[in-house]
Amino acid sequence: MAKYVSKTYKLEAELVKEYAAACKGAGVSQASVLSATMRRFVARRALIGQIKTTAIRVYRRLLRPGRDHTTTATAVQHQPAQPPA
């Protein structure tokens, strides 16, 4: 079972009012929407970290001694990143 904590954030009053109305209109709790948004943000940041790590690995591999660095850049093909599960 998840452990819950109480947090306080300072937000613009108008945004909070609009957010509460939107959640109420959709019939969902504000906490559930905020939690889902936080999870998406965390997953996106993890994906960005994976992309950076992969890019560094590829860059280092391309710069190994003995490679012809003038043609290497054209040999790299773009592969779209897979979203986190």
C-alpha cells in the first residue's frame, strides 16, 4: 500500500480555481490528476536520461581511435526512442 504525504505548493490563485473546476467537471479528484501528471513528468525525465546516455555511448563509440571521423556522422541512423512502459 502506498504511503501518502501532505505537501503544500504556492500556485497562482486563478490557476487553482480553474483546475478545481476542471477536475470537478470531469468528475475526478484533484489529487488523482496531479499524481498522474507527476508520474508522466518523472517518466519523461527518465526517458530523457536514457536518450542522453545512449547519445553519449554512440558519440564515444564513433570517436574511437582508428575510425575515419569524416564519414562517421553520415553512418549514424536515427532510431526513435521507445516510451517507458
